[in-house]
Amino acid sequence: LDSNGICVAARVGLGAVAATVLLVTEAADALIGSSVDEGAIDNMTSAIRSACRPIDDKRGTIAYRTQVSGVLAGRTCRIALQRAEQS
């Protein structure tokens, strides 16, 4: 975050939701230039869910893995925002 609370850089990587690790630039772009409010986080999670290509097996369905990826990314983003605001 810059001195005005605007996100100036972000990277979003995902594992275990595709054949290889994904770097989701669309998700990062949803945060950059914003104050990382709930709207920006929602846009990020939508981009993440769109990028997911998980498999369907006994450990979890495609729908479950896709949903959870967005939930966990949202939580991670909020924690990172809190840490950035404290520093």
C-alpha cells in the first residue's frame, strides 16, 4: 500500500487447483490501483475462481475446490491488508 492506502503491487499464485501452479494476473489486477475494499476482493476472488481448473476426485469436487479457492484467497488478502496497514 502507498501512503494513501492504495495497492501498488500484488501477485496471486494458486496451487492444487490446476495441473501446475497458476499465476493469476487478472486477480492481481483487481487489487492494484484500489484501496483493497470488499469490491476489489470480490473481483479478485471471481478472477481466481475463473482461473481454477481442478480435478474431481474423492478428496473434493470441482465445485468445492473452486469455491474454497476463492474463500481462502479472500481471507489471505484480508490478512495481508491488515499486516500492510500495521507496518
